[in-house]
Amino acid sequence: MDKVKVMIVDDHEMVRLGMKTYLLTEDRIEFLGEAKSGKEAAQLAKLYMPDVILMDLLMENGNGIDATKKILTFHPHCKIIILTSYYDDEKVFPAIEAGAHSYLLKTASAEEVTSAIYKAVKGESVIASKVADKMMNRFRTREALPHEELTSREMDVLKCLGEGMTNQEVSEELFIGVKTVKTHVSNILSKLGVADRTQAAIYANRNGILYKAGSKE
């Protein structure tokens, strides 16, 4: 198995030294280098093209989130593991949205960090339990989008409206009566909170609710 090429990014020298010392004991890891800022991380990543980067979040001269975004623009296959002390919403979600592959806290053991590295190259993510709890809570409390309240058949009709079909055309396409179509349209307008079928069509297109040939039931 080829060695995993790893780079460390952290603005604390002792943290970098501790991680480097441990990684050098791993036969399956090739330590490429270290950076103390987000800006320097991007420069070194372009030079070394590492498989995995252990990335701190809060640093001077370029934070970990901005560095993650920049690195992934020229090295999209790089797996960036956030390694930080912070797990508040303002740090976690921007980091994940920036493309971070895993999110660990600095309370993690050296073995847990190296395990995350090996998993990363296999495409497996590792999320610290405190961070995972936040992500699940956010998912649970997310407000439903208006169209998520539609029934399956109402979604079919909305897709047809998005194509600009008339009630008669929807009736023929879905094999339902015109009166039934009108009822569905009325329910759709009410649930989406829009005034007319034109606004419903605009909503459908903006939200990617598109009609697919052969999708009718």
C-alpha cells in the first residue's frame, strides 16, 4: 500500500511538533510538511499535493475555512480533516460547507487522528461526537420547505406546472380528470403560499422540481 501523504496546519508550534512526532512513527504515513497559517497552507498544498491535511480553524493570516475552500479548488481530491478545539455552530457548519472531509476535536487521541487519516483516504468521514450531535440537532430542527408538504400526486402536478402545462394537458399527462387537476392546483397554491400557477411554475423551476419523461404513475 502506498504511504498516505500528510500535511499539518496549525498556528501553535507545540501542536505541530506533537502531531509531527507521532506521525513520523507511522510506517504508512509520509509526513510532507507543516504550515502555521491558512495562507501558507494553500501555498504548501499546491507544492506538495498531499492526500490528507490536518487543518486548524482559527489562525492568523488565513483561517482554516478559507484555506480549505482555496485548496479544494486546485486539489479537489485532497481530504481535509479539521482538527480544532471549537465545536460551536459558527465554526462547524461553515467548515463542513467549505468541503472539510472530517471534523475532529483536539481532545482526540493520537490513535483517533491517525485512524481518521487512514479512513479519509478510503473515503470515510469521521465526525467528533459533539459535532455529530450538533449536525443531527440542526437536521431535526430544519424547517420543512413548502413543497415538502405536498402529496406525491401534488408534486406530479407541480412538475407539470413547471413545464407550463394547462389543466387539460396535465389531465392528459397524468391520466386524471380536469376537475381533479384543478383541486390539486388549488391545494398546491395554498401550500406553497403563491397567488397563481405562474408563481407555482417559477417556484418549481427555482427549486429544481422538474418533470421527467416517464415519471408519471
